[in-house]
Amino acid sequence: MYPQGYPTEAVPLQAVSYGGLPGQPGVVQHTAVNITAGQQVITERPKDHIIWSLFSLVYANPFCFGLAALIYSIKARDRKVVGDVDGARRYGSTARCLNIISTIIVSTVFLALIIGITVLTTTIVSYRTANLNSPREQYGFSY
């Protein structure tokens, strides 16, 4: 939790009594404060999700979510280059949400397509099997 190289110091706050008897010592709260003396705190770099956006654009582009995700990813990368970390995080977060929506939609459609083809194939096979086993000659059908 604390960055390496920074010692923690306990700084007492004002004494506050929480229902104790008068004249008795009250409960004293302490907190640790890390003060950086002009040094930059190391934070995680914002992610732009550019590769995922490219895949969403090429392979999974329902309702142009892949294109929108790619645009926001490029904006996030531009903000990161300029040094606007907050803007890069916002654009990266938006690109991530659009990529998730695009992936969910395409996965659902792909799964429904596989299920539909499977059901259709089994129906056709069972129909043909049932017709091959029925005697056609008694109904007057001949080939």
C-alpha cells in the first residue's frame, strides 16, 4: 500500500472523548500520512485497448461499436502521449466498454447461429431418416 522508500509516520490527531468519564483519558485516533517531498508517485499507466479495438473493428463490428472503440482508443493514446493521464483513462475506459459490448453481441449472435444450424441439421436428418423408413408403395408413391 505504501510506496517503497517512503517511511510512514504516525501523526496524532486531536483527542476526542467517546463517552468516557470526565477526567479520564479519552480515545486518541492516529493516522499515517505519506508525504512525498516533490517526488512523483508511480502510478499505473492508462490502457488504451488498441489491439482489442482493432480486433473488434475487423472481426466484430455490430452497429459500428468496433469503429467507435477504435476511435476512443486512438484518442486515449493521443491523450497519453500529451500527458493528460485523466483524459487517457476516460477515453480508454470508454473504448473498453464499447469493446465489451461488441464482443458480447458478436458472441451471442455466433452462439445463436451455431445452435440454429445444429437444430436445423438434426431436424433435416431426422426427417430424412423417418421418410426412408416409411413404405411409400402403399400410398401410391414410386420413383
